[in-house]
Amino acid sequence: MTFGRVRQPICYSYQLDGVEITKTFGVKDLGVTFDPGLTFHDHILATAKDSFRRLGFILRNVKDFHNNSVVKIIYNARVRSKVETSAAVWNPYESTYILLLEKVQKAFLRFLYKQMYGYYPFMYPTKFLLGTLGYNSLEARRNYDQIGTMSKILHGKILAPELHEKLTRLFVPNNYCRGRKHKLFAVPACRTVARVNSPVPRSLSALNALLDGTDCDIFADGWKKILSVCLKYCEKSVC
């Protein structure tokens, strides 16, 4: 498999014991489908399709349930867990794929609202349903997972030496020096939109924005406070 976004990639015929190895254009690793351009579009489409299938099966079988807490548990365990698996890697930035995934939860929220209040919320916006039913958007949850994962690497809670080295390129805070102003985390230079929105640069930019808007010290504060601040930032950033 050849990774890259050039129009005419270099293709070479590889052989093993005299037998030519078949070229592939998609491979699944730990449940995530990788494509040659690392866009993860195929993975997102397959995830949305499977999630809709699971959701449809659940909604058909819980119509007579009287305990809505059980309905939420089933949805969280069978659908939301599917649509969020390894999201820190494939978190989309294109609105088309963000909205596609949100449709899964939107269908569930409208069903749940009807179960709780007795009528279908035709004209109610999704933000109203999220607040009323106590849910966050899937986009906010994916961003939170991505920032949280990078924060765990910084704190050594996840052992990933190569990623840790990329994340810990720091500038002196503005309060301690004159001249050019820098954010705390050094975001690598990016020439393409895809690179800007890849996990490491995207997370570092989010951490810089988070630290600018709060009094959180990502190195000194307790872990619960850090996660709480991250979640509030993600909720606010997608509004």
C-alpha cells in the first residue's frame, strides 16, 4: 500500500519469494480503515453506515421500554461507542463528514425526546435536544477525546515516546520574555489543510487556545481539573 497525496505516486512491483504482492487501497488496523491519502473518508462512511444499522435495530426493539435510562445505556454501549472508537486518530474536520456522524445521534435524540415527552420534536433544533436530554455533540466529544489523549501523553499516562517528543516542544511563556510573542506549545509548520488538521498540530493548536482562555496549568493542575477544562473548551468551541 502506498501512502501519499501526489497525483502520480511512485508504484513499484514488490515480490515475496518470487510472487508479486497485490497492491491494496485500504487496510484496517485496530478497527480503523486507512486509505492511501490518510483522509479516513472510507472509515467514516463505513462507521456511519454501521452505526445507523445498529441504531435502527435498537430503536425497533426499545419502543416499549419504560425506563429511558436503559435506552440511554444501550445507545451509549452499542452505537456511540462504535462511532467514537479511536476517534483521536480519524477525527474529521470537513463539515460533510461531521454532519454525517451527527445525524446518527440526532436520530436517537429525537426518538428519546418522543419517549420522554410523548411527541416527536419536528421543529426543535439539535442544540435544544442536546441541552434538554443532557448530551454533548459527537464533534465536541471527539475533540475532547483528542485533546485528552494528547494530555495523557504529556503526563506520561500513555507511553508513546515519539509522540511525547513531538508534543513537548515548548516556548518560554510570554510573561517571562520580551520580543516576539509565542504560544506555549510549538505547532509544527504545515503547508496543507490536511496537515493542519492532523492529530498532532490540531491538538497542539487546541491546547494553546485552551490555555489562553483559562487559568489552567496543564502541567501543575490536577488531572480532574484538566479534563474538566478540556471538556468545557470543546463544548464552547463547537457552539
